[in-house]
Amino acid sequence: MNDRRKCGVNVVFDLVGSKWKPTILWRLSEGDRRFAELRRAIGPISEKVLTEQLRELSRDGLVLRTAGNGFPLRVDYRLTADGAELNSLLDPIAEWGERVGAGTVTVQADGTDPDAP
């Protein structure tokens, strides 16, 4: 077994450890989206990168891609049950990140918390 797969945290970060995947999961948690809708909601992401990220999330079972019939082709993306569960687990990480960004959490260069007892 790969050593990285022994640690659950590494498994999660291997799944969502890119610049865009957490944002894609967050936006899809708001509801099903078409490709162009999702791209507009995310912001400055290229079509190529969004396509790659969605393929990886789909491959990993976190996002479901549904293609309809007709022209133009209608493709919708939504979270799977696993994707929704993972997204909810990212909420505490996002809250911590917001506190760090706001300067309410201080970590010293050596990794210690100066406010710890």
C-alpha cells in the first residue's frame, strides 16, 4: 500500500489538493451547474483547467457529469453523495482559514501557538 494512502488526511488532500477543486466542490454544493455557469461562478479559471479538474473529480467519484441529448449538448455537473460529504468536511477547514486570513489565529515560524497553555 502506498504510504500516503495510510493517512486519511493525505487521502483527502490527494483528492482536493489543487487550487480549484475545493472551489468547484463549494460551488456545486449550491446546486447543479452547467459548465459555463460553473466557470462564471468560480472566476478566473480557464476552460482547459476546469475541464481537467471536473474530469478528475468525476473519476474520483465526487462529481457526477450528466450529458443530455440535443444540440447544443447540455452537460450538467452535480456533487455525488461522497462529494457532498467531503464538501461538508471542508467547512471547518474553511472557517479556520478565514480566521487565519483575518489574523485571529497566530502560528509562529516554529509551528507553535503562542497562545497555547
